[in-house]
Amino acid sequence: MPVIFDPSILLDRLAIDYTGLFYAPADRISPYEGLQTGESDRLMGATAHSVCDFLAQAGFVVLPDGGELPDHISVELTFMSELAHREAEAVEAGDSTIAAHAAALQRRFLAEHLGRWAGRFAGQVRDAATTPFYRSMATLLAGFIADEQKLAPA
């Protein structure tokens, strides 16, 4: 007998899990670097400003009406993706100077920001998630951070 798949049920379960992970007042997991790493930091506090400055120096702009603060996990991962994309394009174009600069920015951002907290954040999500989707995404994130940290020179 075939299994009938109802996408609306899946979407409901994912929405419930997402809300429980990131919005439920008691046990929510903060997706912001400043709240994950700073005992006295707050939303759009010192850490967010530091991330914003780093991004600006690299020519990456977080739009004020973009929906998330600079130290949100999605912004930090998007920035790393952009740097990896820049590096790959430079390698393909034979521009070793730009490729090396993009790679150095990735290592520095990982050391100063993303690598300080994203692995712990991923573990929190993985342990609290009720759906395989969020557990899997968190496992992928933790693996990515661990792999990048292994590749970064000490």
C-alpha cells in the first residue's frame, strides 16, 4: 500500500519545531552571536556592531530592513558563503591574490566570530529539535564548522 504524503502536515510539524526552538519563551535557542557568547551583550549590542564592522570592511552590506541583525546565524553563514563564492570565482579566473584574500577573510571571520559559537548553537538545536529536518541541519552546521576549523591554520 502506498504511503500518502501530505505536505501541509510536514509544514505544520516544521513550523511547530521552529517555533519551539527559536521562539518559545522558556527554552528558546538564540540564533545571535552576541547572545550566545556575551554574558552582558544584547540584541544589536557590541558583538553585532563588531560583526557589522567586519562585514562592511569586506564590502558586505546588511540592509537595515533585511530582516535580521548582523550577528544572526543566517547572516554570518551568508557572509561565509559569499566569501567562498568570491574565492572560487577568483581561483577560476586565475586571480590568486583575490582568492587568497577571500580565504584569509573566511579564516579570520571563523576565528573572530562564527567559529566561536556556531558549533555550540548547532548542538543546542540538534539536541532540542523534534523533527529530523532541524536535527539534520544542525548536524550539517556542526560538521561544517568543525571542518572549517580543522582547515584553518593555528
